[in-house]
Amino acid sequence: MQSLQALFPFAATLLGYLIGSLSFAVIVSRVMGLNDPRTFGSKNPGATNVLRSGNKGAAVATLLLDAGKATLPVLLVKWFGKPYGLEEGTMAMVGLAAFVGHLYPVFFKFVGGKGVATALGVLLGINWMLGLATAATWLIVAYFSRFSSLAALVSALFVPAYYVFGDGVAWYLNSVVLFSLCIMSLLLIYRHAENINRLIKGTESRLGQKKAPVTPVPAHPHGHSHGHSHQTGHKSKH
């Protein structure tokens, strides 16, 4: 029985990964008869891109399910794991596995989302105060900057710091939990590489901003460009 018990943490972590691999942006879109979110907008299978389909209900459902699929396995280990030798470290690894599953889902050719909602789900499962502090950070940065990606990046940087500073106040620091949070934060930043590039260039779209206001209608408004083409036409004749 003891040798079997040694396998439980690995089994729980694998199960966490498989649950995390359920890409709800794709599943919800299919169920609701919407276009596959991997084929339009940012091509990112996440709630923000589902929102671009114009269906707010689908976006909210995606957000809640993407967060919930990480919170659930973490809480299951937290509440029922002890008799099976599943301690706090396993809880953190299960959360990290669910997050990695979202980024690289085995059921969807390893093409996943950026993981913001799923990361929040992990944090809420580990400790609701940690999740709340991170969500508040996201909201504050998003409100003042109007950049969803910048809010996610700042929040990712703050997560390990919040966990360290909360030691002895809201929880007791566990090195495996800290390690998992650091890996999660680094992966979040890595997955936002394109957004970082656009933020630096000043081309990142802001919250509430219509995606690229149907850029220049083909370059021949009446008058000017017509006149120009006549001119060039004249030149070629002579």
C-alpha cells in the first residue's frame, strides 16, 4: 500500500494536467455554434478572444470554466488529499500542471491560451487571499493603463512577492508552492512575449478599443489618388 501511495502525487498531477487541457474557449464556442477562437482575432483560445465573437455569454462561460478547471483540482487535493499523502506541495504541483495543461493542452494539439484566468484559478485554490490580491492588482493596472496584457504581466510579477510577504500572516510559506508560483509567473510572462513587443512599440490594443478601426480603405478615395493615377497614366503615354 505504501509503494502505491507514492504514486498518488504523480497521479494527481497528471490528472491536473488532463483537466487543465480542456480548452473551454474551443469547447464553449463549439457548443454555442460560434467560430473556433483559434481562427480569428488573436487566434488565442481564451475568454478575451471569444469575446471578439460578439458573444459575451460565451466569453464569461469561458472565463469561469478556465479558472474553475484549475481551482477544482487544487481544492480537491487540499480538502481530501491528506489521507492519501497529498500535502501542500502536491496541491501546488497539481495547480501548476492544470496551468501547463491550459497552455499546452494534449487534447488540442498542444495549442493553448495564455493562461491568465487559469493562473487566477490556481491562486484562488491555493489561498483565496492570494487570488484576491492578484485579481485586485490586475484590475488596478488594467483600469489605469487600459492594457489587459500589462495588467497580466504586472500581476504575474507580484504573485511570488505576495506569497513571500504573506508568510506568517495569511499562510505559512511552502518552498514547493513558491517554486510552482515562480514557474507559473515565468510561463505567463513568456506567453505574453508578443504583447510585450507590442507594448514596447506602442501598438498594443487597449481595453474597450475596437480592434484596428478598419484601416485605410484601399488607397483610392475619390479625387486625389484618382488624379494621381491619371497623371502617371499620362506620363506613360508620352
